[in-house]
Amino acid sequence: MIHPSGRRERKKAQTRKALADVALRLFLEHGDDRVGVKDGGRGEALVAAVRDRGPGRSVLEGLHGHLRERVLKVRDPEFRRFRELVDGTPALSEYAHRRWLRHETAPAEALAEETGRDADEVTVRALAHYALAAPRLAGGSEDPAAAVDRIFTLLQQGWGALGC
């Protein structure tokens, strides 16, 4: 087996391993007929937002950038109509939110790895949970991207108090 030599190559290898681990976990939890490509892709993107965030960027800055982009996609007219249908139907809205929050394990594990904390630590799980809740909370705002920015400022201040 060839071991990656540079930091960037090691990070990419770690990301690929994390993706494989998430895919295996989803398969074991839900079976192959109940795991869609979108499920793995969302978890993959969240892990990549943490691991591949770029030099000098904090873990939260990586998640913030990714989730801010997610909120900006709502400006697409076709996607906006879909979101309005989902958000306007309580049962669909709750279902979509539950499906989205299923992905909080992947960023929690990546956060733990990047910060040297335990993935089961309540603060790590809480940070992942509230970070993933930001797009939904911001969705009803006049300016959703600015709302996500304000939410992440609050998260950064709280997480920073823990020394991370």
C-alpha cells in the first residue's frame, strides 16, 4: 500500500476513508435498498467541509462556508419552489429535517478528529447538531445567508470559549 506523503494527500486519504466509513455505516444501519446516493453525498460534503477547509480556517469556518452555500442554493427558482412545498407542508418539513439531521454524526466525527476531542462528547455533538440546524433556522429569514452568518458567529463565540 502506498502511503500519501504530503499533508494535502493525507487529508484527501482521510476524507476518502471517512466517506467509506459513512457509506458502510449507512448500509449497516439501513440496508442497501434504503440508502440513497444523496445520503452519502451529503455526509461526504459535510466531512469534506471540515477536513478540506484550507489552511488557517477553523473547523467552524469550514462548516459555515459549506452550509452558507447550501442556503444560497435556495435562490434557484426551481429549488425554491420545491423548498416552499416542503416547508409549507408540516409533515414534509419535519421529515426533511429529520433526514438532514441524520448526517450530524459525520461532521461530529470529523470535528472530534480535527480538534482532538471525543466524537461522543456532548459539546461536539451539540456543535454538529446546531451547525446542521442553521440552514433551516435561517430559511425563513429575509436574508438567509446573513442569518447563517449570524448563527455561525454565535456558534464560533461559544465554541471558541471551549478553546477550539
